[in-house]
Amino acid sequence: MGKTRHGAPAHRARGHPDPPRRAEEPSRLSRRAARPPPPPPPHPRLDHASAPADSATPAGLEPSFGVWSPAALALRNRDARSEVVPRARRAYAGRMADTVLVERTGAVATLTVNRPDKLNALNVEVLRELSRPFHGLLEAAEPVRAAVLTGAGKAFVAGADIAAMSELSVAEAKRFSDMGHRLLAMLEAAPFPVIAAVNGFALGGGLELALACDFIYASANAKLGQPEVNLGVIPGFGGTQRLMRRVGAARARELVYTGQQLTAAEAAAMGLVNKVLPPESLLEEAHKTARTLADKGPLAVAAAKRVMTRAEDVPLGVACELEAQAFAALFGSDDQKLGMRAFLARTPAVFTGR
């Protein structure tokens, strides 16, 4: 090795460090082993929603085009029952009894927002209390096949809690909006239908909550609207988007821009509400429909909901391909065989969800 006039190695005189010894250089295999492990896969059932922070994230199979095969869905449910059920039962077995009431009859669950003194207004606590028991229903050992969402007292949900919102900073408002979006995305992504039983005021966040449900049944005295512009803001839980998809852009713009409140009859006339019912029979009719849904093939109902929800965001050709994939996948299920065999034998089908 060459040296400078003062005796130092030439490479050190030029400012370079000594070359590392070959024996100390880590091998490629050891470098690979030192890398951190990859993050866990996303929750396959709730790919459009975030579960509560304390929830587990069981591994699953990624669906093709977002369509689950019956075999993959059965595997997912089996893993959920074995790993998450104890926590799921805790989630709606008393801890949330004050703010959100949860009742289950057979395969039908009823969730009631229980703040009648505040007209069931939404705040951070209510959003959290709704998310936790609903996530528990998704992971229940005995699968839920339909749910009814309603409010206690004379309101479904009269909107967001204005007193709690009035002092929010920009960052806090964004976090509050994100919480609402996660909850509503969970409702939409649920593998069972959710019926909103609107028993009174459904304004602002209340209407947004109803819009994330599959059906809206309203009592004759219900009032519905997006009046946020009267407060100097806009809908923050998806109202500007889901309302357009439900009633069309022209009507949605008019309702959001003016803050107009609709009667149940007006809402039904524009397709916002499925049925208008006498107040005393609202819950009875909602539960009747829920029981009817629970008797259908649960895999088929889940596939129909998933494909129809996805179809709103993709071109027609892609949506039809999603439908074809889901249709074909169901022929690998026991339910398809049970259903068609029962039809040919002219007997009622008893579906197992497998």
C-alpha cells in the first residue's frame, strides 16, 4: 500500500476511513434476519373500516376484487370465533349499556342510541360506544344475520353534539370526522343488512348514520335533513356523498345547500326512505323485515350487499365482473346446494351460512 511523505497510508491521507475487515462484514443472510417483520395484514372483513384500537386483527385471505368465496368466508368466521369471541362478548355485554343498548333475538340484533335527554346527539363517546358493540356483533360466535338501528325517545339521532363541537380546533374536527367515517364504513362493510328505524329527528350526523344503513324505515312524524350549513359547516360523516348516491346529485345539492328538513313522506317520495310507518308500528315492521332477511341465505345476502356497495364506485363493466365472480363463488357453498335442493323438493330451505 502506498504511503505519503509523512508515512501515513495514502487512502487515510485522502480522508478515507480504513476499509472494513472482510471477516467483520455481516452476511446477506444475517442482514435479512435483522430486518423488522412485516406489518400484519388488514382485517379482511373490515377492509373499509377501522376496528377499535384494542381489537385483534386476525389474519385472513385477501379476496379477489373484494369478493369473498364461501370457503374463505367460512375460514374467516372460524378464526374470528376462536380468537376474538371473548373480547367481542365483553364489547356488548354491559359495558356500553348506558349509551348504546344492544339486544339480540335469534339472528337479529337491535342497537339503540340511548341519550334521549340530548336527542341522541353524536359526540366522541357515542361514536366510540356504537363502534365497539357493532364490532362485537361482527365477531359473535353465533353470526348475526340482520340488525336494526334506532334511537331512544323522540329522536333517531338529532345530529352531532353542537356544544361539544363548537370549540373544536381544525385538527380535532378532522379527528371527529374520521371517527364518524370509520363507524359508517363499518356499517356499510358489515356482511349483514342494517335497517335504520328512524323514529323521529334524523338530522345532520343522524341522517348520515341512516344513509350508511341498507334500508331506512321512518315513522310518519320523522324529520330528515342535512342542516349543517345553518351552523357554518358542511356534513362531515359522508352526507355529501351518500346522499347523492341515494337520491341523485340535483336533489342532494338542494338539500345540502339549503339545509332543508324533509317530512317522512317527502323523503319517501324522493327515494330517501324505503317505508313510512305509524310511530307505534315502526320497530315491529323493522324487526319483521329483519327476521325475513335472517331466513335468507346469509352468504348470498352478504355477497349481494358487497357487490352492490362496490358497484357504486366502479364502472359498469367492472361491477358486472364483480357480480359474476360472486355468483360463481356461491356455487362452492353448502347453502347453494341446500337452497336449490329445497326448491326442487318444494320445501323451505334452512341455511347454515357455509
